[in-house]
Amino acid sequence: MAVLAHDPDVYAGSAQLAALPLLAAGAPIWVIAFTALMVNLRFVIFSAVIGPHFQHLNWRKRLWYGYHTVDLVMGLFPQRFPAHTVGKPAGKQGYFTGLALSTWLAWQLGSIIGMVLAQQIPASWGVGFAGSLALLAIAIPLVKNRPTLVGVAVACTVAVATVNWPYRLGLVSAMLLGIATAVLTEQRMAERSEI
């Protein structure tokens, strides 16, 4: 299992962090697969945001960009190229490639270092907690409007309230309720602005 946690061929750290405790606890495979799917649903949102910028490219290039659309890239690319720049490709491919390759290289090197040094880290340090902190460092700058803030607040509240649910189902519930709340808040704000 330690190899799975640090396999450099797998480029999905959040899913690994969510699946490993379930594997260790002997959870049913459907629960593990469902949890990994829920954790990785964010890539649908990532694709919806970044995909239109590269729709003019052939499918092989879009596949390459899709593979490299990860949390850090999603955190930085839309800040440099917001939605209103779709259709204006100047500089996008180079910027994305620089982000993607440096992130991928850091992931691979970190994974290899982790495999080599994993036995030196005390279990009490909670490596899963360190992964959560890394994701927070990426996610916090993305909270820029009221719907996102409300969605994050609901997701955090539900996650804390359901922390003892089996198979990390509380995390799945938190994600779904947070997304639903953000969408509803955005719809209500749009309706109010039309009045």
C-alpha cells in the first residue's frame, strides 16, 4: 500500500489520500471507487473552465491538456486567462505548458522522494493531514465571490459534522452539498440582479 500511495505513475493525489484509509480499513471496493470518483469530480469543473480555451486544438493536444489539468494549474490558469479571454489564444499554450510541466515534474520528484524517505516519517505526523493543508493552500485563493464562499462554508460545516461517518461518506456529502449550495446561491444572486 505504501507503493500505491507514492506511485509516480498515478497523478491523482487527492483520490489516493481518500482511498488509502478505506483500503486499510477493508472497505468494499465499490465504496473506494465511489469515493475516488467523488473526489475527482472536480475535474469536470476544471474541464468546463479550462477546456473552452483549447477547443480549437486537435484531440491529441486536448487530451494532453486534459491530463495536465490539475489543482495547481486550475488555481493559476484562470487567474491569468479568465473566461472572457476564450477565443484569444495568445500565450495560453505556453503558460499552461509551463504550469503543467513544472507541476508534473514536482509531483514525480516528490513521489520518488516519498518512496525513498517514507519509512523515516513517523506515522503520528499524519501525512493525510499534510495533503489536506496543501489542497487548502491552493483552494483558498480561489474563493473570490459570495457563491463560492457560501459553498465552501457549507462544505466545511458538513465535513466537520459528519467526520465520524463510515467510509468517508461525510466528505462526499460535504462536497455535494457545498457544490449545490454554491450553485443555488449563484442562481439567487442572478435572479435578484434581474429584478
